[in-house]
Amino acid sequence: MLALPADRAPATAEDPARRAADSIAALYRATRIALNAHADSLARTDRRTSAYAAAYDSFAASRAAAERLRETRDSARRAAPAGKPLPDSVLRASVRAPLTHGAATLTLREGEWRLGFIDAHGVLTRAPITVTIKAKAHDTLVVRPTP
């Protein structure tokens, strides 16, 4: 996780191809979560019934659609241009914290900040969000990284 004072943050133009790839990836993750829940419910159902057969047919069709969505996601990721690493001067001016169990803790002074996620190469994984920090405030903000 990375935070930069808004006045020192570089202008970032979000790439439409990257945004499309991220949107497809989010849809695929949601689809997989739903499929896992459906599979769990099937595991608890009597397999000898016609209701199970119908539910399994529905699951199989959803699974096939999810595979096509995964292929689309992978293709969109390959088509999206690679991001450029942030300059060292920007990284030095930032407040950073590693994600630990999906969470990061940042201590920021009052003002407007840009928050984002960077990969191991210093590349923003998506466009940063802007937050305003108030003096002596303690807040929790949930922001999920894009895989």
C-alpha cells in the first residue's frame, strides 16, 4: 500500500484497457465465489434426486461460463499495456506499508492523500483513490487490491 500527499503525487491517467481487464477480473472473482458456494450446496444434497440433477446441470453450465470468462480475463490482461514503475523520487516521498493478511496500517498527517497499491516493481496496480485526512482523526478505510 502506498500513500502520497496529493500535491506531490504524479498525474496518473488510467488506461482503459487496464481498467477493462481489472473489471473482468473482478467479475471472474465474484463468479468463482458464487460457484464455490454452489458446489458446497451440491455437496450437501442427495445425489439420487432429480433436483440434484437439475442443480448439477445448472452448476456445470455456470462453470463452463466461468471458464470462458477466465479466458476473456486472461486475454484482456495480456492485451493491457504493462505499467511503468513510479520514479524513485515519488517512492521516497511516499508512506508505504506492506499488506499483512489483506490489511495495511498507514499513519498519515492531515491533508489530501492519494492511496494506491504497487507491485514488487513499483508499478501502480490501478488508479489511486484520493482521501482527506483530518487532524487527530483515526479512521479505517477498506480498499481491496487488484490481483
